[in-house]
Amino acid sequence: MEIYESISETYDHIFEYEKANGLGLSLEDKYCLAAALELEITCVTDEYAMQNVANEFDINVITTIGLMKLMVENGFIDVNQVRAILSYLEFENDLPYSKKKVEQEFKLLFDEEL
């Protein structure tokens, strides 16, 4: 029960910070950030507002492509599967941000063209 209380208290702090700065985070966003902080785990998000709040509270955060990079490094998937996933997301019009930015992040993380 203690961890739930800690997450709830941290949620309240994040809620107040978000409210004071008008960032427009959803209830789920705030709970994800609170849980990540209290459980000392990485939060995966492509939302700039969440990334900014995570930075303010020293919460480790990575992007979706960053998560896929970790998966490649640990042998769960390969770079071609990352390309396939990103291609599918583009097909579904569901890339986390502009195609140009996705291509730039891919190049930065994988040191090759998408």
C-alpha cells in the first residue's frame, strides 16, 4: 500500500506543477510520470509536455525510437524490424512526430539512414 500512497502524493506534486504551468497533461500522463518517479523506472513518451515535466522532476525518459534502440541493443529486434515498425506507423499516419524528425532521430540513434 505504501507505493500507491507515494505515487498518489507524487501525482499531486506533478498535478500542481502542471496546473501552474498550463501544460495540458492528461490524468494518465501525470500518473505515468508519478509512477516512473516513485518506481525509479524509465518513462517512454514522445510527448514534449511529458518530457519537459519529466526533466523538471528528474524522471528518466526516452522516446519510442529510443526504446526500439534499446531493444535492438539487447537482441529483441533488429534494425530492419525498427524500419518496418516506423513504416507501419507512417502508413497508419501515427508517427510520433514529423517524418523528418523521425528520420533525424533514427539517424542519430542508429547511425544510418531510415
